[in-house]
Amino acid sequence: MTSRICVELGPRSYDVHLGTFAPEETAAAIADAFDRETTGLAVLVDGGLGALSPRVAPLVEALRRRLPRVERLDLPAGEASKTLSEIGRTVEWLAAQGFDRKAAVVGLGGGATTDHAGFAASIYLRGVDFATVPTTLLAMVDASVGGKTGVDLEAGKNLVGTFHQPRVVVADLAFLDTLPARERRAGLAEVVKCGFIADPELLAACERAPEDVAGKLGSDWIHGLVAGAVRVKADVVASDERESGRRAILNFGHTLGHALEAESRYALLHGEAVALGMMSALRIGAAMGVGSPGLVERGRAVLTRLGLPTDEARRIDDAVLARVKVDKKRRGAAIRFVLCPAVGQTQMVDLTPADIAAHLRQAGPKA
């Protein structure tokens, strides 16, 4: 089974290919998306993936058969690549290799790698084309689609970045074979998020899914859940490319999620932190009369079913709330916070960290 989902952005529109692909198929999709005058290709690979997956080298070789001058650079594994110093190393390497403005970049790896590749491409020579080959469930449903790029600062996650749309995304589900079960489960958090904010049927599918769905890599279940989440994100991005309005709903669960993730020094996976952030947002909504205790329990049940953490009450302390103060959605003293009144609906409210703490106390350990 394969799917092709278009992110409709006029002249910057692009396709997301989803399925299981041979290296030549992935290389063909990438080559077809780039300008025929492309002079070279920099393939930025997650260092951890390069050591684990037998699919990396054949894909690079397939790209070499399709495009002129393909060079490979292995990045530090995972979140370690999302720093300004690592971006500096990458753009220095691009310059040393002599890549010009007709060159292009491919990010091959998880969300950290695709963010790094997109950011480097957006600033090198004031912008070159790029494509992504996301290899984690989280990257497939979230980071690789929508054109947000970024790196972390000590103060918080994704505080430096750009909007730079890829030319194509090829999500090859076969790469999930090398992904630890914990990381596959974490990726499902963004699927649940898309269900809550925009697609009641997608949330219902998460609730019906086998309890070990994260392990059913070749199943229609995984394909369907990933495709559903990508369709939600493609629709939202098409309506608001640069987050001037509707796109902010994609931040559901992310305000406290990013704070929890950063405070854990990234011991929490992004999806785990988003699951905790969604639970906190549902509880805050119930305390404010936006949403209901029943919605909180529905969230707790589906996240637990998928193997994600829901013990947010014990994790949010003064240090986490201090992290919220540097959230990139802050407006003065308040943060634009996404609530979910009902499945498929969202409501924006401005809350200070003190407001957040007060509503969580009012909600109690469980709503």
C-alpha cells in the first residue's frame, strides 16, 4: 500500500509519498522533485541510523545514479545535531565541498535530522532546495511535513529556526524496522494530537488500534494512522503556512511538552513529552470549563493504550513552569495556549505560567 498526499502551497506545493519503497523508487521521487539543473546533492544522515540501517547505503548509491555529485555527511545522532554549533559545521562542510546555489540537500533520519537539514538548506547561500526522507514515526507524521526547521538553545527547544518548505517528502515505512519500540510508541502521540484537534475518526482509529500497534510495522494500521496524521497536517499547513492563525492548533500539547522535554535534558522523547503536555492541556481545559473531565479520561485511556506516559501531574514543577516563560509562542507575559473543547475543535487562550499552575492545581492530580 502506498499513498501520495499533497501539501497545497501554490508554487511551493509538494507531495508526501508514504509506503514501502525500493531505494530506486525513493531516489526517483527525490530526483523528479528537484530542478533539472541541480548541480549536486548533500545527503545529511542521522549518524545513529547510518550505523543501524542497511537501507541507507543503497539509497545513497541510488541517488548517485540519478543526480550529479552526491556527497554524504553523517550528523551526530538524534537531538545532538540540533545545535547552532552543529549547523555551523554543516554549512562549513557545504562550502568546503563547493556546493553552489543550484545544489540541494536531503535530510535522511528522524525529526532532528530533517530539522537540521531544512535549517541548513534555508540559510546556506540564502537558501537551497531540500527534501526529507523521515525514518522515524514521529518525523513521518510531524517534523518532516510543513516546512518548519529549527535547532535548540539551552533555554529551550526550537527557539531558532526558519520556514523552508521541502520539495518532496518520502516516508519509507521500512525504515521503522530499526526503530526501538519506545520511539515507535512516542511517534503515535502526534497521531493522537491530530485526532484531538481536527479528525475525530483518526482519534477513534487510535482507540480501536491493537494495543501493540507500534509493533505492527507492515500493517495497514500503521499506514492508515500515519496517513491520517499527514493529511491533517497537510490541510492545516495549506491553510496557514507560517502560523499566523490556524496552524497554531498544531501546538496542542506542545507548550508544556517542550518544557518537560527540555527540563528532562531530552531523556523524555518528544512524543512522550507531547503526550504529557496533551494531558495537561486537557486538564487545564476541564478546570477552565473548556472541555470536560470525560475528555480528560478519554485522552488518558487512548494514550495509555498506545503505551505513552500520562503521569503529568507529578512531573510539572516550578522548573518546568520556568521553561514555559521562554516558549516561542509567548506574547509578553502570556503564552498562546491551545485547548480542546471537544474532539475536532480547538480554542486559543492566553495564559501566564502562574495561570497554568493555578489551573493544574484546580484540576487536581486527575480531572
